[in-house]
Amino acid sequence: MNRSPDVSAQRKPPWLRVRAPTSEGFFATRRLMRDLGLHTVCEEAACPNIGECWAQGHATFMILGDTCTRACAFCNVKTGRPGPVDPLEPSRVAEAVAALGLTHVVVTSVDRDDLPDGGAGQFVRVIEAIRARSPATTIEILTPDFRGQGHAPIKAIAAARPDVWNHNLETVPRLYPTIRPGARYYHSLRLLDRVKSLDPGIFTKSGLMVGLGEERTEVLQVMDDLRSAQVDFLTIGQYLRPTPRHAPVAEFVPPEAFTAYAALARAKGFLMVSASPLTRSSFHAGEDFARLTAARAARQGRAATASPVA
């Protein structure tokens, strides 16, 4: 594997090249987002899978504006002073979900350290609006860490019962000071563990980027930490540098390394693992939710069969 200090300027290997979006479905999804004045992490974070997802009418909604209060070294979302919370945003998200006919939707947000609840109330309102408009749609949220806001935001969102709660660790603890300086590794772990403690029925999920200079043993330790926090679903993808201002790529990790990581993660007990160079938190989220539900049912069935008869 390439271990040079910065491989960002090198030509991407073939497994990381994607075609520019040209489908009518892509442009139709973009028009809908523009018409409703909505933001998506697909665009703001320059996701390489946007062409494939938007062609199928799948988009990850980013609420609470397009301006983040933090400046993570890997993220392309702009940093600054956010505007006020839009009270009409939940209804517009719900309208888009209905217009796209989504059976599973992913909702994320910028960090809002300026708000007393970190934006948790807006997550609740969005969940409620989607459920009112599209009651059969399952809801996955990808939240900030709510660091500094206490336990109330986590309890409020858990009470709204999203089907999946995702919070990404992003990288290994050693790299937090440079890659995710506004966050704390163990705080994020505790958030995930608390969600599961509040409502064991909510699936929990977290993701890692590789190629930032982490060591294999560090990735395996993160897997163990996530399993200790009762996390069900792990995603692992290649970090890609959004601009020269962001953290450099230390390594283009080959597909076979992702296959090995996935096998190890499954052996450690995750219900679901998605690991590939182009894996992102919400990529194929609907299909993954169906597999996650089936995996839980199968595990519960095995546990019931193995239980001794009274």
C-alpha cells in the first residue's frame, strides 16, 4: 500500500474513479432540492456517489443550514456563523421525501454549537414531519455529537424513535487533534452507547474513513470500542481530500484491505458492515436498512433457538 506522506496529487486509482453525473434522474433530483430550498450533504460534502444516488432519487438531507460551527480537517462543508433555524424546514423536507417516494430517508445536519440544544429540536421536528406525511418511510439520522449540551438533546431525539441513529467516529483517537479537533473520541462513543441504552430498538451505526495515516491495529481497536458501545452497523470508506486546504491523503487503501476489514468487523459481532473505497455513511442506506432488519431477526431467532426450554 502507498504510504507516502501525501498522495492527494497523484492520479486516483481505478477503483476510486466515478463518472460525472449526466442522467435525467440526477437533474430532476437537483431541481427538486433547488425548488424547495433544501441542502444535501451529497453536494455540500462533495460525495463521489452523488451521480448514482441522485439518479435513483436518493438524497441525504442536511438540515439546520449549510454553515457549520466547526472546522474539521476532512470536511468540505463551509464553516462560519450559521443563520437562524428555519421553522419551515421540517415541512419542506417532508415534502421532498413524499415527492421522491422514498421508503427510507437519511437526515443529517451541520454542527450547531451556537444552539442551546445543538439543533436536536429540529431533528425531532423533521422526524415528526416525515412521519406525518410519509408514515411508511423509515428514518435514519446522522447527528452531530451535541458536545457541551448535556444529555437532554440525546433523550429528546431518542424519544422521537428514529429507525437508525448514526454518529460517525470518522477516524482513530490518535488523529482526533488534527482531523476532528472540535470533537472528543470517547464522548462520541458514549453518545452511541447512550442511544442504545435509552432505546435498544433503535439501530445504531458509525463510520470510519481510512487513508488518513491510521494503523491497522488502531482501526481494529475502534471496532472493539464500537462493539463495546453496542453499535450495530459499521461503515468504512476511503478518505478523499476535498480541497488543498484539507487534510492530505496518506494512502489510497486497496479494495482487498476493505474486504479484510469487513471480515474482521463481522467476526467481532457487528450486525452489518459496509466497507469499500467508495462507501459513505448513507450510500445504499435503504438496502442496508432492509439487510440490517433481516440480520437482527436472524440473530434473535438463533438466540431463541439456543435458549434452554424452561
